Amino acid sequence: METRPASTSRRPLEKETILKELKEVLLGNACQIVVSIGRDEPAEAYLGISLEEYSLGSMPGSFRNDLAAIDLTKFYIAHQVSAAYDFALQQGSTEARTSFGEDDWNDLAIFVAGAARCSFGGEPTPLADEDSVLRRTLDMALARMNLDHGHALTIRELALLADIGEGAVRSALSAEGIKTEGKPAQVSAEIAEPWLRRRRGFVPTLVLEGNTPNVTERSVDTLFVELPFEVALTRAIQQRSESAALLAKRAGVEVVWLEEIMAGHGAACEVASLRALASALGADVPAFVGRAVEALLRKGAP
């Protein structure tokens, strides 16, 4: 397994920061409206704040306060960016991980390609910086969609999904004898998916049954070999067309405890409950408990 290099490109992707950066892009869009029309009023109606202080085409010292006043609830793209975050990182509830759809994919691709790279006074927006948390998150969501739909991935897209640097991707591909094609260099989805599954930082996309014709049901034990434990547990429950509450009742365990595990939180490491859960799922008990204990301990379980 590769080690993650120290780099600002690996800084955490936080939704709050991403939405703040989205506001900077929206301000840049407003600038483009002013430049195109020659009047402030349409841009102010679009953004919902006064642009009087921007009349000279520069960024006033108070612009951060102005950004805080932007109401993101009036922008549907804000909802899509929030959904893209959950989908890109594959964290949180099952609904959060699966709510980003093909219409969102299309809209987000257009937004990333066409939204403002420059704002008042020539100030770059976060979309102009490939290392901004907003750009990295949106590019990761688009990369995951490309992978899930069988499209080739670039080196950058592989790096984002594997959570490693681009240099590490190139080294790993070379060491495994995998050749890229085209410019920019790409790897087909058929090669990229198994390669990503061997990377420690990659989290496979959670797919609900019936969402794609390419999804096949796997055995419970196979799920816990191939997927992160909490993802495999969620998928195993889905394959049984069962709720967490019903499984918890059959296994005689606390549903709150089970839901904490499914959410990827540091739930208590209760071996007896894990054994009962494995039996209720029809999983190989020693293998299941071993994976569960490892996953919980890594989450800091008591």
C-alpha cells in the first residue's frame, strides 16, 4: 500500500468550507453579469446582496462579510454541491451517499466548466484553483460518476478517488505495468476500478439495488472482503431487503449501536453483539467479527 505524501492537496474536504467557496464563485458569476450588462441591478437580484461597494470593479475589504450574507437556499446548485460532497466522499447515511443522480451530474459538469474563474478586481475564484476544496470535491464527484458509468479516468481523477498524490498514482501505475492512453493521460474504467479497489484510501460507491444494470448481488462474505466494513454492512442489509431496526431485533442487539456502525462512527466494540449480528446476516462469524473489530478499533471504539 502506498503512503500518503504530506501535501496541501490532501487537506480535509469540509462541507462548510466548500459552501463558503461556492459563494465566492457565485460572486464571480455576479461580476460577469455586471460586466455583460453594464448595470448592477440584475447582478444584485441574482446574488441577493448590494454590490454598491464593487462599483469600481475592485473587491472591498468587507467582501467576506458580504459573502456571509448570501443566502444559498435560493441557489439550487448549492443543494447539488452539498449532494456532490456526500457522494464524492461516500460518507454519512445511505440516502446521502446515493442521492446524487445523473441530472445532478450533468448540471455539475456544466457548472464546473462554465462558472466564473475570476471575480471583481481580477480576484480568482476557487474554481480557478484545482487545489481548492470546492474544486477537488466537485472533480471527485464527477470522477466517481465517470467510473460508475464506465468512462476512462485521468491521473487527477484516480488521485482524488484514491486519496493520494498524482505522483504516487503515476508511480503505482508504472510499477504495475499499467499504460495510460491519450492526452491528458487516462486509464479505462475496466482497469481503473480494480486498481482503485487495491488502494487503501478508495471507498467504492454504495449502489442501491435496481439503480444500475451493472450491479450484481454478491455474497455476504464477499461484501465484507471487498468493501469497507460499514459500507459492506449497509449493502448486506439492503440485499436482504431488510431495515436496520429489523436486523437489530432479529440479532438481539441495540438498533442505535447498529446504526452508529453503519454510519462509520466509533461504536462500542461488543464482540458478543457482533457474533449475533454475523449469525443474523448469515455471514462467516470469525471473518465478520475480525473485520468488525478492526474497523471499530480504527474508528477509536471503546
